[in-house]
Amino acid sequence: MSAARDGAKSVQDYIDEMPRWADGTGVPSVPLTDMQWRIWGLAVAGKFFEGLVVFMTGVAIPLIGAEFAMTAAEHGVVGAASLFGILIGALVLGGLADTFGRKPMFIVEMIIFMLFLVLAALSPSYFWLVVALFGIGVALGCDYPTAHLIISESIPSAVRGRLVLSAFGFQAVGALTGTIIGYVILTIDPSVGAWRWMYATAIAPALLVVIGRFYVTESAQWLVARGRLIDARSETMRLLTRNPPYPKDIALALPGPRSASEPQDGYAALLKPSNRRATILAAVPWFLQDLSTYGIGIFTPTILAATFGHQTEHAHGTAALVHQEILAAKGAGLIDVLLIVGIIAAVLLADRIGRIKLQIVGFIGCAVGLLLAAVSADFSAPVRTLLVLAGFMLFNFMTNVGPNAQTYLLAGEVFPTHIRAKGAGMAAAFAKIGAVLTAFFFPIVIADIGTQALLYALVVASLAGAAVTYLFRIETMGANLEKTGR
């Protein structure tokens, strides 16, 4: 099929094509097909599972520590294991989506997730639990670029932001669900081993998602970038299957100026002058955001228990430990609701206000929330309690309106198609360095310098995120991804 063929258009042109009434009046949006909704729904699952497992670990860690008699350093390893796995998975497996395709990696990652989830629930020792959590993280890391791209390369440009972010928002739903599951299981089974049931709850849903992902289309944009126009035409037809059928025929053009015969670029391409600005924008603010979001998210139950006076240095027996965990889970659940409210706001605003403005305002809002929580230490109850709750709730809302959502969205939009998975995967991996550092060092740093000093440091990190976003800004609202980086 020739690129010069009359009437030939790009994949995104077909996806973006607006229907019209007989008199020529256009409709306000492109109706999504069943396949586009199926892709979105199955991508949702990966983000939901990430929030579920990572944040549920915050509830489970004290119980795991009691069962395996863990030291403070071992607590940090358990908290960081899945995050380190995400780092490796995003960088190594996520980048493979540029080589083998979006769909194969979309399937493989969920199989890996399910297998290691079984190992987590059955772990006979601390060592095997760490292995399981790392493996779970590898799968979730692969999902960062892959799920984003399989959605964004299959849907209309005008609604890309809201659909990618609404899928990403299920990370917050998963976080809240994980906290609720932890609370319910502890209520039903108030034993140290109850944490195993927490991880086991996700096994059956993961199996269903594995099966479903076999029945989605491959990214036609990726196929075109590889020069496979015949396959791309077939997948575009499947993607846009409607009743009545439209379009009835598809003629695809090769994108220029890149030739299909050129080899695929490696990670070094991300540092080329043409991509360097995008690389900095995608990676650095995300790193600074993860310093706060994962550290605060994982250890919210612990911080709240200490703040509200429920935590003792050594819980006296299993009953006291479980009671302490239930109280902390309640407080964390209340705060996690603001994650969902924040992502709803991001979904509504990303395609109207733009990614960059929301990210900058969000970083500043995070700094204010963390500052409120930090200064609470200078007050006594009930003012102290109100400041901590207000600070954490503001932080959770602003991080999901801004940097937690927008860094994910931008990372999958600012790179050209042939290195998009590598770029998004590298950004996610770099960000997870921050997440791993906080997860591992938070217990140690809190013990050494206290919560207040740590929160002040995170205020500075949030303000730095706003500055870097402004200096290296690239707005992608409504942009055609096939023209990104060209």
C-alpha cells in the first residue's frame, strides 16, 4: 500500500474524524466504539491493581513485620520492593512495547502480576515476600507506559486527556479499596496472618483481566511506525467497527519524514537535542512528585496512628496491634477519598485548562498541604489534628489534580511514536527512584529527624516540581500524537 495513494490518511485522522448530520452540522464529539471502550476498561484494571497493592501494603506492613519479626530496615525493604519492581518493569519491560508491540506486553504484564500475587499470598518467609512484591512491581511498572499508550493511540485526540486520566484515576480507587479491604479483613480475621488474605483478594480479578486482554486490538499507530501498513489497516478497521459500519474502507499513509526501513532508536534517543526537553519534563517533575506521593501514601496509616496518639512503640500482643491498624486504616481511608475527588477534577479539566497549568498549580497546592501538616507539630489537640487532616486531604486532592495525574499523562504524550514507550517507561522508572527512596528511608528518617522535618523537605521538593514544569513546559492538550516530536 503506497503512502502516496489518493485519500490516504493517518490512523489518528481516522480516529479523530467527526461525524456530521445530513445537512452538514457536526456533532460535539466522536462516539467511541465498543473496542475503544474495551481497551479503556482493561487498561483501568492495571492502575486499579497498582493502587490496591501498593497502598494496601501500608496497612499490611505492621502485621507482616510482626509475623516475620522484621527490623526497621526490613520494613523499609518490604515497603520499597514493589516500587523498585515498578522502576525495573517500567524501564526494561515497558520499553519492549516499542519493539514487540503494545498488546503483547499488555498481556504479559498481567500474567506476571497474577503469578507473583499468588506467591505473595503464600509467602513462607520474609525473603519470598520481598521477591513476590518485587515481581508484582515489575508487572505494574510495565503497565505504566503500555496501558497509557494502548489507550492514547486508540482514541480521539480531543478526549485523550480525560480518558487516559480517568483510567489512571482508578489508582486512587484502588488505593481506597485496598485500605477498605485491609479494614474489612482485619475486622473479620483479627490475626497477624490476615495480611495474606489482603493480597489474595486480587488473584481472581487479575485472571479475568488476563483473559480479556487477549481480545483487544494492537496499536495501529505502532504498526504504521514499524511500516506494517496492511496489519495497521486491519487493526484500525477492528478498532473502529461500528453499526452501521464507518469508515467502510481505510487507506493509510506512512508518516514522514521517518522511513519504515530505519532501525528503532534506543534509550539514547531520549537524550538527543530534539527529545531532551521532553525527557526532562517527563522525568524530573514525576520524580519530585513521587518523593511525596508514595512516601505519604504508604505511611499515612503509620503517621496518623502516631499523630492521633494510637500508636505505641511496641503494641502489646496481637489484639493491640490489630486494633491499632484498624484505627489507622479508618483515618487513611478518609484521606484517600480526596485522591478520587482530585482525579475527577483532573479528568474534567485536563482537556480544557491544559496539562502544564494543572501540574504547576497542583505542585504548589501540594506544598501548601504538606506545610499545614508540618506546622501541626507546633500545636496541641484539637488544632493539631485538624491541621494534619486538612494538610493531608489538601495534598491528596492537589496531587491528583496536578502532578500525580499530569506527569503520567505528559510522559505518554511528549515523545514520538517510535520511542514513546521507552520515553514513558524511562520517565516512570526515574520517578520510581524517588518512590523507592521514600519507601525505604521514610521509617529510618522519621525515626532520626522526625515527621516535621521530613514534611518540610517535601514542601521544597513540591515547589521544585512546579519550577521545573514551568521551565521545560510542553503543552500537549489536543495534540495529534502522530505529529509529536516531528
